[in-house]
Amino acid sequence: MASLGAYKKYFSPVTLFIIFMVGILLRFAFFESATFGYDQARDAFASIGIFGDDPIKIQGPTTDIKGLFHGPLYWYLTAPFYFFSGGDPLAARLILVMINVLSIFFIFHFSKELFKNTTMALISAFLFAVSFEAVQYSRWLSNPPPALLTIAIFYYGLWLSLQKKSIGIGLMFLGLALSVQFQFFLVYLVPFFLVGAVSFLRKSKFSKLFSKTNIILFFTAFFFLTSFIISEIKFKFQGSGALFSFLTKTGGSSINPQFTVQKMIRFTETLANNVSKNLFDLQPLFATTILALILLVSVWFAVKDKKNREAISFLILWFISPGLIYLFEKNNSYFLNIGNIYPLIMLVSFLITTTVKQLPKITGSLLLVLILSAVTASNVNLIIKNNPNGESLFSVQNKMNLVDEKEAIDWMYSESKDKEFSVNAVTNPLFVHTNWAYLFNWYGRTRYGFMPMWLGYPLDGNFGDKVVFGKENMFVGLTHFLIIEPETGIPSEYVVAYKGYEDARSKVVESRKFGEFTIQKRVLTKKSHFLRQDLLHYLPNQHSLPVDFWENN
């Protein structure tokens, strides 16, 4: 009996540790295959700048609203990893993986807090550990991923506030401040913060808010919000004006019935996508059906199960809460539903556990193993299929893979036989080679000891414009390379125009593919400096371009 008691005592922590190791293993599979495009290079330059000539940052990456910025916390978070690794993006990726795997423990604790059931909590932790979507978030070199945990901290605080626990207010405030730092549109959590605060204060004394722990949480949260306050003051409330302008422009359309229906259909599609990327990889119709079943059965339990009614209702509302932002958001990015992994997984864990309990022990155990095996197989298959290509869930420009970029650079240096050479590139955004400035400076210079000449459009005013390429020494016969990035998002006429322009000053010797990158090895046939306006001569259908095209590109 003593040995059985000891077994039960250690079953939960040992199982949780095994789940943690599974999560680590899946997050490190194909670790070198990282999406690295303009956004990643911009953030890398900004992060390294913290240890250089730009240590104080009050604005972070740009949002989709001109004049409005995320907080700079992501840059500070990754800065030490970039700096001490000599600029290696994979080192910066480590901190994101570390934060992500913490969610395995947090979802275990959260689920146990909600349902007081250790088995259910372990299932939640396991489903998060194997989730394809969670794995993709853990590896994406961008500012939203850390918000996966901070949103959960916010909702955990909300739950505690609804349970009349004062620490919930402090956790909510901290979770909100951190979440907005990483992704500004998460300001939509403010109404939920107010609901939690009002709910707590209705039946509790105001003085209970100011416990020692809460005071620390309040000051910490306020510290993370100061960057926005300072930025607003310094730039004369530019962010507030941009946000107000955006809301007033989209607010009218958001109450248009046809527009609202379209947005809600899109929102439903993304919820079904959450099912496909976390549970079973299904076609949209089947995923939508599974989604409907999960929600309908959950609602049924919310009505019938008095013991768990509040917890189930809480998770349902959390799961559908991103619908608020869909009324205003314009880019329909996959990560608009960031944080939905938590309520989806906890609801499914509740349904699985409840179903298994109703069956004979052996039958229930077999069903549990079958379900978890099927979910694992589906997610591992998605990981094996997609992770070698980078973060496919979030990439605007698919297959901007660091592995392919490094191989392309190796080939260019090899083909030049360690002699000076020049490069130009067709990029997204057009005429902005921030990622190649970073890659050549970090990888090319470090490995081969010198930089190529840049014979394309200069980076004036863009991230990376301080990178010093090789001293220009243009001559007929110089080895020259044209880099053509994966063409998603690049107007096809510009690929034609670049090739036409390069044909006028060089000839193709060889062309190689590295993933979706095309690298043309050329030899200069005449000295010619790149001028953006010169592309007009080679641009098909140039007269069909919008009047403001050049200003925007």
C-alpha cells in the first residue's frame, strides 16, 4: 500500500516532466529551419542596436495602422541572445521556445484550478505539448509569440477575480500590459479587465486590492506601459490619433450588417482552423463540424453540469472573445486568434475526461489512448510536413527559410572563389534588402571574412542602412549575382523588370534554386549603377500601376 501511495504521489510530476520533454523535442525538431525575412531582419537589427548606439527604445515594431507601434519589449527580450551569439537568429529563437514551453506547466495549473482534476490537467498539458500551432508559435521570430503566455496570465487573473481573489486584479493588469507590449491589438482585453475588476469590487473591499503582491504586480505592469505613455508624449499623441482615425474609419463599416456577417464568417473559419492546427488536420467542412460539436456539447454541459458550469462558460467566452477584434482588424492574419489554444484545449480535455469517466475503466482507457494517439499523429505529421519550411502558419512570404538563405550565400561565395563579387536582389518589400544586409553582415562576413558589393537600390532610411558592403570596384567581368526571393507578395512584373535590367548590364552564366530562392550567377558586361526609375523601361504594363504606386513602394 505504501508503494502504491508513493506511485500516486509521484505520478503527476513525473508525467508532467515527460510531457515537458515531448514538448521540447517537438519544438527543437528542424530547429535550423527558421522563417527569416524583412520583419525578422528588422527586429534583429533593432535588438542588436540595444547593445550598440540605440539602447533606449520607446516604440517597437510597426502595426498595420500607420503611426501606431507595438511596445519594444520583444526587442529587449531577444537582444541578449542576438548580442552574445554574434547575431545568430537561432539563438534568439531559444528564448521564444523557453517561454512557450512554460505554457505546458501553466496550462496544467490553469486547468487544474478550473476543474480540480489532475488527469484533465495532464491531458491539457499533453495536448499543448504536441500542438502544431503551439510549436509554430514557439519558433516564430516575431513579436506576437510571447503573448501566447501573457494572454493566459491575463485570463487566469480574470478567473481569480471572478472567484473574488484579489491577486487576480494584479495578474490581469500585468497580463494586459505584457500582452499589449507584444501585440497592440490585444488592447481589446480592456473590457474584460473592467468586467473582472467590477466583479471583484462588487463583493470585496477596495482595500483588498492593495496587498503587497498586488502592489508589486501593479508597479510592474505600469512599468511596461510607460513606453506607450512616453511615446505618446514625445510624438504628440501620434499613436492615439492613428488609432482614433482607424476606429472612426472602420467603425461605421463594422456596424454594417453585411460587413459584420462577412467578418463573423471569417472568424468562424479561423476557429475551425484552430481545431485543424491543434487537434485533427481536417478539411474546412469537417473541422467546422468538429468545432460546432465541441461548442454545442460544451454549452450543453454548461447548462447541465452545475459543478463545472462557471468554468465551462468562462472557457467558451474566452474562446470566442477574439471576435471583437475581427470587427475592426483588416489583415486577417492567422495570429488574430492568438491565445485560443488555451480554452480550446481545456474544453476538449474536459470533454475527453468526462466521456472516459462514463465508460468502463478498460474501455475508457483504450478510448483515451486512441484519442491522444490520433491527435499526436495528426500534429506530428503537420510538424514534419511544415516545419522544414519555417513558420508556415504566419509567413506572409512563404519559404523565406534561413537554411536556404545560408546555402545560397555559401554558393555565392564559393562561385566567386573568395574573390570580390556583387549582388542585387528582388525583395519583398520591393527595393528593401534589410534581410540580405543582415545575412551578409552576420553570416557572410563572419564565415568568409569580407562583404560583397551591393549593386542594387540603397537602404537609405531603412533598418540595415548602416551595414557596410564591400567597397565598390565595378569592372567588366565582375561576378555578379541576382537574388530572386520567393515570389509570394512580389508583383510578377517586377521579377521580369529586374531580369530585364540585369540583362542590360550582365549575362547569365548559371541559375540555381535553393528552396524557393532563385540565384542567378552573372558576369557584368558593362558598368551600370542601379536606379529605380530605370526599371520603368523593363516594367510590363507600367501604365496600369496606381498613381501612388511609386510612393508606396
